[in-house]
Amino acid sequence: MSSPLETFATGFGLPECPRWHEGALWMSDMWGSASHRLTPDGSIAQTVTVGDEQGGLGWLPDGRMLIVGMTGGKIWRIDPQGPVVHADLRPYTPWGLNDMAVGPDGTAYVSHFGYDYHGGRGSLVPTCLFRVQPDGTVDQPVNDLHVPNGVAIAESGEVYVAEPGASRIARLRFGADGALAERSIFAQLTPRIEGRPAPPDGICLDAAGGVWAAEPVGGRVLHFDAAGNVDVEWTLEGSHPLAVVLAGPDRRDLYVCVTGSFDRASMTESPNGRVLLTRVDAPGAGVP
């Protein structure tokens, strides 16, 4: 199916982790080491930096922003006086952090690569999902995830995690004690290109029980219905979708972060990563 997506903003090194917060779209430019709040016309209204490549974004109940510092292994909190360390995850993993979703109570679920993904050393091994409590306490409630990436939290409290290393999206339910109570595969992705993987990247949820996902290798934006079946597939030839979010006043604006290249040097020198936009029927639900 041809894509209805149109360009909303451009000029980013590697646009990722879009979020809707207090009437505005936020996103991280990972290779630009910054997070931006965008105006309705797509221009940058505010920039926040923490001295590191930046990934997942979220907010505590009191409005303070949380930012994943990817290479430094820290979750940063933006206090009135500036960035402070909210949680240090380097004692738990030497590898890079990635995405994050922060629930209404301030609990953050943080994904990471589990091996030296960017350095090209080592190989994929199953790893954990981190959970950071509002006071900065860290635990690992789930193991055996395959390169956990995009994270979303349903209004029910269920957590969805994209597993690019297994081409699937997992659904996790936790008990009142915080322990994992149920784990299932919500969706298994099939490749568009024979012989290539189909790794889901950023994800978001809708009010109909569905999931939107970016699939960069196949250049696709996918929607899964509540049963985990693909019912929308848009192909973006020459582009790699990285992340999605349902936003806007009615949460029916679908924003998609895309890049034209994974060559860091060229994208840093001449950044042309884009944020695309279209309207969809079912509004967003949960976080992000």
C-alpha cells in the first residue's frame, strides 16, 4: 500500500523516540546528541542536551523530563537547575542504552542492546529490560529479550517491547508485586525482503488495541490489529522508518521518524533525517 505520509520536519541526523507532551511533539536526534520540542510548523522551539547521545524520552508526574543517555548508560532528569543523573545503569550493563517509556506513575522501562551493537563486536545474546522506579531504583524484571528496543505502556499497565533480534513484539504483564506474571508474543513480523530480517524499532499503541511499528530494514510502517495481525503496511522506498507516535489534540496524528541512510558520517555532516505525518482513524492510547 502506498504511504499517505507527508514531510513534517527535516534536518536531523538520526530522528528517534517521538513523544507528545503538553501539546507539542518532542523527539531525539541521536546523532545530534539533542532532544527537541517542535512547533506545529515543524521548526525547533526548544532543545535539551545532556552531553551524550540521547534516546528515549519521558516525564515524571511532576513534569520533570527524563532522557536516556545512550553511550554513558545514564537516565538523566531535567531539574530546574539543569540535568542531573536520575539513575546510573552502567553497573548493570557496559553496552548502550536505547529507548524508554515512562508510565503515569513515573516508572520507566528502559531498553538496551545487550552487546556491542555500535562497535560491531560480539554477537546478539538475550538480555533484560530495565525498570527504573521514580526514586531512581533499578531492577531487571524481564530477561531473555532479543535486543529490546521500542517500549510502550498500555493503560492497563501491560508493557509492549519490540525485539528486533527476534523480529517480534512481546507483551508483558506484571503482578501487583512488580514480578512478571505473563509473557506472550503479540506479533511476529515477516520480512518484506527475502533473506533479510524484519526488525521492529519504535512502537506505539492505539485505543483499538492495535500497535503501530516502524520496520527499518524493509522500509515499512506497519499496523497490527488487536490480534497481532498486520492490517496496514506502508512501504517507504529509499527510507528507513525508525519510530512512531500517535499525537495531536485527539491523538490521531501519526508521526514517523525516518532516515535515508545509516551512514553516520554523512548524516552528521549533512543531516537529512525527517519526521513524517499523517492522520489515522484510531487514537493513541497509553505511553508513548
